Amino acid sequence: MRVLVAPDKFKGAATAAQVGAAIAAGLRDADPSIDVDVLPIADGGDGTVDAALAAGFEPQRIRVRGPVGDVHDATIALQSTTIHGKTLHSTTIAMNSTTIHRRAMNSTTALIELANTCGVVLLPGGVLRPLDAHTGGLGDAIAAALDLGADDLILAVGGSASTDAGLGALIALGARVRDSNGRDVPPGAGTLAQVTGIDLTGIHPGLSAARLRIITDVDNPLLGPRGSVAVFGPQKGIAADAAGVEAGMANVARVIRATSGTDIASMPGGGAAGGIAAAFAGLLGAQIVPGAQFVLDLLGVRDRMGGVDLVITGEGAFDEQTMHGKGPGAILDLAREQGIRAAVIAGRIDLDAETLRALGLMQATALTALANGDVDAAMRDCLNLAQRAGKMVGDRLSDRAQP
């Protein structure tokens, strides 16, 4: 009996790798003969680098700035591949009109996570800084990856603390952001309205030959009622300042259009991470990619499913959003496509019985149910409960395996 355990993180309680190991231990408790393969997954938010490392990428420690400038260590994930006689990339940088083609034998992919460089979890004391938090640390990480020879950059931008339209990252990469008097504008939501020009002359030269992709699990545009400020601003602390920040974001969109000729205002996914997706698409030619399926393809999930009898997935909250762009939902879609049985182990399950039946799951177990409805207890004892849930699945498999 072969089982693939592919959970996402249980946010606030345990990482995907920890949960996967606990479920695997439970399966083996039930039946030591079960062949268990653990593959932590992610969808572009925090935990994406960890998932890449579990899939064989190499870790690289770097020094970056946090969301308000404090320097700390972060990890990026690197993978090198050999390509024979093919054109690697075709990327247009807005500062010139030349499309650069590069032939090479070796290519290095760098997966960089916003959450572990300058994400909301890194705010000092957990105190929101809605107007001055910025993405400078992500720019630091991109520059470090380029200096290490990376020519294929994948930015996982979930878990942002800022709404700076990516200007912090651009400045860290060598861009100049100026006001009407030619003075440098510091990054942050509170200064967006001051921006009158963005000069890319000094941008890191490695970007000219690099492929740049941004992975996100949202499709919100930069501006408007579904935009970055309206939808994500409140969770970052933007309240009374929302109208001013929205006007500032619209101002930056106008400046970027004047600089590059690209209208980023309504670009699907452009509102991700406080507007960094739209800014990087408009100025650096970045491609915005839906996160879950991209990450699963990057991790080789389809190949790992080959020959398995059961797939177990889950996350902290298994709900309606899970089936619309989240990693576990994409796992279940792949399992159905390949005719593989599936089970879900989640922190809590917020779907009704009819919806769960429609998913055709062999088993769906909520840790909150095992903790008698006590959410706090389920979070505190997450790994023990996940192991218990894994054993429950293993017991059912063993029963089915009996002659």
C-alpha cells in the first residue's frame, strides 16, 4: 500500500513538513508495511521555500531587511539545471525596448519568498505598520539571488506586511523613486502620492537576462473595490487612511504607465502583495502566475502521485476557498484526474456533509473534532492529533487490505 502525504501548513500551529511527518507516523502506527511518501506543499505564501527544499532545492542563507528595515537572516531555495542549446529566457525590461535572448548550458532557479524576507510575521512585536512597512527585503533577496548567478526568479508573494506597490523592492534593486523636486521618496503606503518618477537606469544588471515570475493565490487587480487597498488593506492596518492610500496607488500606476507604457491598474493578480505584482509586471516584465498549480508542478507532484493508492492532503482550514486556488484543492483535483483515492486531514473543516460527499473523499478528519471542538486545544496539540488522524486513515487502509 503506497500513500502520498501532501499537506499545506496548518497556519499558526505547525509547518507542512511537521504535519506531514506526524500523519506519516500515524499511518505507520496503524500498519508498518504502508509505504509513505511525504511531500509538503504550498501555494505561494509562507512555507513555499520549505516546500521547495523538501522537494530537493538547495537552501541558501542571505541577509535581508525586514518589513520595517531590521536586518535578519532569510533562506531562499536554489536549483540548477543543464540546458543544451536552447534559448532560456526572453524578458523585456521597461528601461529599453530590446528583448534579450540568452543561450547557456546552465540555468539556476531561485525561489524567493516574501513572507520570510519582509512578511507580516516579521513585524516587530506583531504590531502592524500600515504606512511605512515596505518590500525592501524582497529586493535584497532578489539581488542576492542574481549575484549568486540565478537567471530564473520565482517570487512567492503571499504573507505581505506592506502596501508599497513594490517600490521598496525596486529601490533595493537600484531603481530611483523621486518626487516632483527630484528627491528620493522612501517606500511605504504613506508616500505613494509623492511619487512622480521612477528611474530604472541603475537597476541590477542581472535582471536584463533573467526570467521573472510572481506566484500568488489571488487574482485581485491593483485598484478599485477588489483592489489591493480595498481588500487587503484592512488586514494590514489600513483603515482611516484607505482613501489616501488608494489615491497614492493610482498615482503610482500612472507613473508606471508613463515610464513603461503598461497599464497596470486592472491587471489580474496585480493587487497581490500590496501591488508588487503589478509594479514588477509593468516595469520588469514579470509574469503573474496562479500559485497553487504552479508550485505543485515545480515540486513534481504529478510524478510523485504515480503508482500511489491514496493521497492525503489538508491545511489549517479546509473550506470553500480550498477548492478555489489553494494547494490542497489542487492536490484533490490531481487525484481525481488520476483516479486516486483521497483523504483530508485539516485543522478544521468548514464544508457541509453534502459538499464533502461530492468530493468523494475516503475520509475527512478535523483536528478540532478530535479535540472535542476546542480550537485552542487542537492548535496546541496539533501534531499529536495529526498523528492520531493519520492512524485512523491507516486503520481503514489495513481493514481494506485484509482478505
